[in-house]
Amino acid sequence: MQKITVGEFSIELLFDQRSNGRYFIHSPHVPGLRLAGPDLEALCADIEPAVKDLLQRNRKLAVESIRWVPSIDEVLKEFDRPAQIGKKATYLVRLSAA
């Protein structure tokens, strides 16, 4: 069986901070990705395995690595600022797939 290389492609991740302080992460490009909770750092740690699993299950696409644009540290810094009701952010994630 020949291995087909897809190369790098992008998905969009949407981060919402709700009025109750909880965070909600989802993506129009990864059906089924729904992460929510009060700890953004913990949610960010769950993104990579969740995206890899969902793309494998739904698209039969094996993701080798994920490159954040901007970095995950910058994502966390953005939301570390004083909470704003309804705060939203969009981030691009570059995926390398085999």
C-alpha cells in the first residue's frame, strides 16, 4: 500500500469566553469539535488529541503534527487579560498530515 502525503493545511478554531467565565472551543472545519470548561489551559491541552481523533474518524486523515498560528502561548495570553463578556477569538491551526 502506497502512503499518500497531503502536506500542510489550515483549519480555523473559534474560542469564545462566555459571561459565566467558561470557555467554548469549536471549529467549522472539524465536525464534532466541541470543548467547553472553566480552565482554558486544560482545554488547549485537549485540542490536539481531539482534532487528530476527529479528523481520523470523520475524514480518514492521519494528522502528524499541529502548528499553531499564533502560538498556543499567545492564545492563552490573549484570554489571560481581564475577562470581557462575550470575548471571542479566531485562530488558525496548520496541520501536517500523512
